[in-house]
Amino acid sequence: MPKRGLIPDAYSILANLKPQIKALVFYSLIFVAALPAFLIPIRNPDLFWGFSAARWGIIHRAFPRFDFLSWSNPHAPWIDFEWLSQLIFLSLYKIGGWKALLLLKSLLLFLGWIPIETCLRQKRIEKSLIISVFLLWAATSISHSDLRPELFSLIFFSWVLLTLEIDRQNPNILNSKISWGFFGIFILWSNLHAGFIFGEALIGIYAFFRLLYREIPEFKKTFLWGISAFLGTLINPYGIGPYQVALIHLKENSALNSIAEWGPFNFLPPSHWPTDVVFLLLLLALAATLLSQPNQIDLKKNSPIFCLILFLSLLTLERRRIAPYFVIAFLMAGGSWLKEMRLKEKYALNGSFIIALGSIFFIWSFWRSSIKNFPFDGGLLPEKATAFISQHNSLSKLRFYNPWEWGGYLAWKLRPRFKVYCDGRYIFHDLLLAQKKALLSPKNWGEFLDSQKINAALIPHLKQLSSWYSLLMPESKWTLVYEDPTALLFVRKNYDSSP
């Protein structure tokens, strides 16, 4: 009798488990479809000067405050506002190499999705639509799928925006005590990356609209959160130093334009196509808003998030680096737009299905072209040339010129005797402009090398510019001592090794 009684129970348990198992398998397949977007090989050359900074801090048990890697700007004041990120990266690199760092990158990218999903679920968006948003978000991640301290900022930005959206939807859920949470988050954030300024701007926008609409109790609460966040940002080794760095970046607009990732947004590169789709969806949403019936969309209620999206979209057009923040804000607000505009279910589902299939196709197409250099793509770095320099001690005495993207790698590999001309840090922005002007003509280039007393130059080997090199580095003054498919190494004839 007991056995017969157990059989129906077992069947009922299995029957109840079947939908859960099906759901688990389905969501696992969706995750696998998006996974290649997180596993794009690491290629960030700035990691290496970050490694050097973290190593220096460990050895000296201090935070770097002056440059110690270059000969062109020795002892220049330097605020290392990413010191904690660098320490984490170096520690994992020592433990597990590039594979460990790739796993960290994948984890950080995925953690950025959780607040978006939470926001959409709270707005009761259909699961099928959430899946499409996830796949589109994964596809947009490819454009910034590299290991950078900024990944921490994207996570914190998402969580702060989620908190503000929850409070906007229901002001009675959160109270002023959450200020301690903001205080702690911004302490951590300000030691990982300077993107905490975007978090403060978020809080400021929401506080402004609450004051504008005379929601005084809510304004006071949000204002207190902002004060807590600001005080948290000051708890770092450099005090207001990160703010000073942000001002430097604002002032050096022309220098930043020389760096691709800081230049205007370009709609043409394939890695930007998913973000192009987000811009298209923004235009469609704006058109639908303008054509909607009066009072169909509560503009007063949604003003903070709508203004935030428009502000970030304009910033993205000017600075490509802002694109991930814009995407996060738009995808979170997409739930509000869909709910408010009451789109027909058929149109919403058909559109989401097309976006989902397109995102999967894009992700896997991009992955196939990048898998060759898994987990680290160092193909653009002068690895062989660096090994050649390390084998010839006399070369380390020279005043080398190097492109900014190679400086970090050279300093890391050739430490401690080798000093670089520049690397990817902000303290070399003025040198970027000097290089840009020098490359306008062979005469300018020669004067540039002479004025800097440069007696060795490691430059990229671009076959299409072979005739240009003969003008830039004439045989009467320079000797080509090393050549490979990536780099050319020239040494000045009869050079003077003294500074």
C-alpha cells in the first residue's frame, strides 16, 4: 500500500517539474546564444601600465602619485584613480593568467544585465520581450567587450539607475536610510573608476525633477542620497583628485578626439551595429510618443528617465565611450515606453522576435572572427620587437619614441631599466597632439624627433606606408635595426645616449 501511494506522488512531482525543466533548458539555450558576446578575447593595451602601477604599489606599499614609467614626463603628478581595479586585475593575472581575466570580464559584463532585467520584471514586461532585450543588450556589449575598469562603472550605474527607477515608480518603498548604501557603493566606485560621476549625475537629474514638480519629501530623500554619494567619493587616496582628472578630460577635448574610443560615435563599424539599432528604436519611440493620444503617456512621471536617455544619446554622438551608459538607460526605460504606449501585443512580439534573431546572428558572426586569438589578442602589440630590445641592453639607454598604445606593454615587459615615451594615461594627452601635428609632414616629424632628442623609434609596420617611412626616417639619419610584420625599430646614426 505505501508503494502504491508513493507512485502518484512521484508522478505529480514529475508533472510539476516538467515546466520548470523546460524553462531551465530554454533559458540555458538563450544564455548560450548570448555567451560569445562575453567571451570576446581581451585586447586592451592599457592593462599593462595598470599592471605596472599595481606592482609599484605592492612593492612600495603606497599609492603612485608621480609618473615612474616614462622619460618624457618623469615625476609628473599623476592621480591613479583606478588603483583598485588594477590591483584586482594584476592579482587575477598572477593567479590564472589571461583565462582568469577573461572569466572576470565575462562575469562583470553579465552582472551589468541583472539590474536591467530586474527593472523590466518590476514593470511586468512580457518574458519574451525581456529575452529579446537581453540578446540585444548582449550584442551591444560586443563594442565594449574588453577588460577595462569601466566595466565596474557600468554595473554600479545600472544599480543606481534601478534604485532611482524603483523609487520613481513607488516612492514609499525606499527611505532615507538607503543613504548608507549609496555612501558605501560610491566609496567602492570612486576607487575602481572615475565613472562614478555618471552615478552622481543620475541622482542629480532625478532630484532636479522632483524639485521641479514640487515633490518636496521625495526631493529631500533623493538629495540626501546625492550628498551621501558625494561624501563616499571623497574616501579614496587622492581626495578630490578624481574630480580634477575629470576636469582635465573636459579641457583636453582636442586630445581626446585623437583617441578612437573617445571620438564621435561612428555608425559604420560592425561592432556598433547593435547600438545603431538602439538609436533606431529611440527614434521610433520618440515618434510614437509625439503621435500618441493626449495623456496616453505620463510625461511628468517619466521625465527623469526620458531626459536622461536624450542627454546620454547626445553625449554618445559626441563621445563613443558613453554608448554603454546610453544603452543601459534606454533598455531600462523601454519597459516604461512599452507600457505607456500600449502597443499591440502582435507588433511588440513580432518586433522582439526579429531583434532576438538578428542579435543571435550578429553575436555568433562576430565571435567566429575573433576566436582565433582566445583568450588574449596581442596581435597588435610589438611582442617580437620587445623581445629583441630586451636582448640588447645597449638599446635600453636610448630615448625611445613609441605610440601611446604600446607604451604600457613596453614598460611592463622591459622594466625596470627601460623608460617609455608615452602610454595611455591622461598625463600624456599633450604628447598626442604633438605627435598628430608632427605627422603632418616629414619636416615636422624630423623637427619633432630632434626637439625631443629622440634617438630610437619603435613604430607600427604598415606596408601601405612603406614609401612614407623612407621620408619620415631617412637613411641619412636613421638605421633600421629590426623589422617584423608588426613593428619597425629605427636607431639614430651617431646617437648621443646622454639626456
